[in-house]
Amino acid sequence: MDQPATIEHAIIEGFDITTAQYGLLYTMNYAPNIILPFIAGAYMDADGLNKGIIMFMIFVTIGQIIVMTAGYIINYDLLLAGRLVFALGYEPINVAKTVVLAKWFKGKELNTAMNTSLCFARFCVLFTGFLTPLVTESVNIGTAFAVGLATCVIALGASIYIVVLNMKLQAEEMQTYEENFYNHYEHDQETTPYGGCCDKTKHALAKVWRDVKSFKYQFWLLCATIVMVYISILPPAQMVSDMLIEKYSVD
């Protein structure tokens, strides 16, 4: 359900909603993720990357289940709820993906790994743009969302496999640097008063906030540039398909 624009016209007609209500589908997805990646990153730093990968991918899958159900029973409120749950895992799992790539390919072909991952992501968007409208026209919206759920289940299985590989990598690192690791661990245990997951997450968030305040103006100029680019490209791409269908009478 990351790309509802591919079936915008079918959603508006099928759910009998306005263009503004359709736009809320994107609002429900993007609004939580203004802040959520910071919290998710701090959580994964504090309580472990592996837990975060599984937890956030479960959010994505549950969200898609709700979206699929809304597609079959044609319930707009349930569709919004599904988008919100989907959003709780969507961007954080992208954060986790970046961390995994940086960890696995540190000092190696990191740029190649990042760009290869981006290529596959864009291929999936291209494939979705072809498959989702085809399934919607051939069957119904609910089935199109069911296909999305199938890919989420596959991604969940792949995430579990990634966690297994990451645990093996951690075990190898621990074995290689066992003495230094345990000395550092014991030092942290003695000097750090953060026991529970919530305390560790708060500590990590505080560290993130300190780091953010130290960023130079060049970083914020880059952020402003990204915001301008996204404003000029994403909203028209997401909202324009129904307008083009009506304007040019495209079926």
C-alpha cells in the first residue's frame, strides 16, 4: 500500500470519496514519519537492530492486512487505520535497511550496495505500477491489496533471514574481539544507569538531539533542498493520475 497512486481512480470511485479524502491516505502515512525515524533509530541503537527489524516489519504486515480487509469490505475509515499502522513500520524499516547495509559493507562496496538496494526499490515501484492496476481491473481492489500483503509476508520472511545473518555476523565479531568487547560491556554496565529498554531509548534520543543541535548550516541547507524537491515532485505524482484520467478521458 506504499503506492496507492497507481489505482487512485479506482480507490476514489470504489470507496466513494473525494480527492481530499484520498489525499488523507498519504497524510496518514507521512505525518507519523516526520518524527518516527528518530525514535526508531534511537530504539534500535538502544535495544538492538534485530528486534527493530522484526517489530517494524510486523507493523507493515499488520497494516497491509487491515488495508486488504478495508479493500474487500469497502470501509474508508478502516483503510485510513491500515495506512497509519503501515506507516509505523514503513520508514523505520528503511532506517533499519540502511543500518544493515552500512554495517555489512563498511569499508567495502558500500556505495554499490546502497545504490543496488535503491535500484531494486525503484524496480518494485515500476512493477507495482503495472501489476496493481491490472489486478484491480481484472478482479477488485481488495485482491490488489491482497497481492501487496503477499509481498509483505515474503518481506517479513526475508527480514527474519536478515536477522539470522546479522546475528551470525555479531557472533563472529564477538568471537574475534571477545576480550575488548567484554571489557567494554562490563565498563558500560558499571557506569551507565540505564537499565530498561525505555531508559536506554530515552538516553539514545537525548544523544540524537545533542548531535542534531551540533549540525552545521550546510546540513540544514541540504535538508531544505530535499524538502523543496519532494514538494515539487511527490505531491503532483501522487495526486495527478485521477485528474489526468478525467481531463483526457483515459480508461
